[in-house]
Amino acid sequence: MPMTHRRGVWLMVACTLMWSMAGVVSRWLDSARGFELTFWRSFFCALTLALLLAALRGPARLWRTLRGGGPALWVSALCWATMFTAFMLALTLTTVANVLITLALGPLLTALAARVALGHRMPPRTWGAIAVAGAGIAWMYGHELGLQGGSPLLGMAVALCVPVAGATNWTLMQHLHHGDDEGGDMLPAVLLGALISALLTLPLALPFAASARDIGWLAMLGAVQLGIPCVLAVAVSRVLKAPEIALLALLEVVFGVVWAWLGAGEAPSLAVLGGGALVIGALVFDGWLGLRASPGRVVSVQA
């Protein structure tokens, strides 16, 4: 389908809305914890993507792509596997707030990676939006972090793997797609990442303790919260720059608060509301200026 900058922005917003469900759903589970939770989500994500990509490309073409994938495909797959595994594991080690505030480092790390690896110069508006959004997230969760007992450092250290892998992945795809509508077929990398995550966590997940209800929720996470939005994000990477993707991904933090409010009865504080307003305002302002400055590049995203 034709992909414009404007459509890419809206698709990325939809991706963050789906990604943001993980925190609240993980709190609804009966008995699945730790590596078992990660295994089932990655397993159902891989199953969803295998069926989806086989239907779109045909099994033979998909298999040829997986067998003949070059180093870039496998590097991207390892990045996806790291994000899939570290995010859910971090949720079992510390609070949703701690995980989300750590993920908020994504735009800064991605902008730095694109600057160092690709020589991209970010416009001042994007640097300003990153700074304002980061301040908003610090405001949102700073008070909650200060109230917690114990040490959240282990969970936050695991969560830090997510923005590091994300910055690497988005920068890689930016390099592959820069000035080129073909840029390599990177959708199978998401499937490989889910398979790697499931295989690595399977031995650590045994013996299984998840209830049938848990497995149903984790199947939904694997398909709707993970597989579909990740495929859309890869398509979006053809028209949005890596730092733009990471900046828009901050909406996952705001949506995560809303899901927790609606689904778990956790009413946001004034700090959360004020910080969320800063994040949304920064994103809207940067997006509006980006749309005005965009030349309206259109690429064809093929199955």
C-alpha cells in the first residue's frame, strides 16, 4: 500500500496503543510469572507472524527469505528477541512505572545512534521534543519511584536492554531504507526474533504453571499487542526517521497509564496527568512541524 509520512505517523500511534496493553494485562494473570510469561507471549507472537507472513508472501518465499537472510536480518532479529524478552521479564522484577520510565530513554539513545552511525543531523525541534517529553516522563514517575521501598535496579537494568536494542534496530532499518524503497525485506526478522525469544526462555519457563485463562491472555498479547504492531512498525520505518519512531513510541508510556487506570483502577496522580500532557504536547508539536516540513515522500509497502 502507498505509505506517506502522515500515514506513517498515525500507524505508529496505533502501534503504541497496542504495545501499551502489556503492563496492565500482565497484572491480570493468575499464575504465569517470569520466563513462562515471556515464553508464551513470544510463542504466540511467532505463531501469529508465521501464519500472517505465509499468507502474505507464500510459504516458499518466506522460507527462502529466512534461509537466505543476510547479517542485517539476523542482527534485527536479535534486537527484536532482546526487546521481547527483556520487557516482559522486567515487568516481573519491578513496577510498570519503573519499566516505562526506563523505556523513555529510547528517543535519546536512538537519536545518538543515528547521529553516530549514520551521520544524521536532527532538527532542533526534535531535540527539543525529546527533552520536553523526557522531562514529562520524569515528572510522571519521579514521585512514584521515590516512594518505593527496596531496590528496583535489577528490573530497570533488564528494562534498559529494550531501548538499547530498539535504538540499534531502528537505526539499522533507517540505514537499509535510506533513500531506497527496497532496502531489504525485514519483516521476517520480527518472526525470527519471536522464535529466538521463545526458544531461549522455554527451558527457563518449565515446569509450566499458567492457567488456561493466563494462556488466553498471553495469546492475545502475542498476536495483538506484539506481532501485529511490530510488523506495522517495520513498514513505518520506510517513511519515518529512526528518532521520529522512537519519539512517537513514548506514547506507549501515556497509553500504559490510561490502560492501568481503566483496567486496574489505578487512577493517575496530578504528576502523571501533568507529565502526560507534556509528552503529548511535545509529540503533537514535533509531528505538526514535521508534517509541514515533510516533502510528502511516498513509498510502496508490499507484502
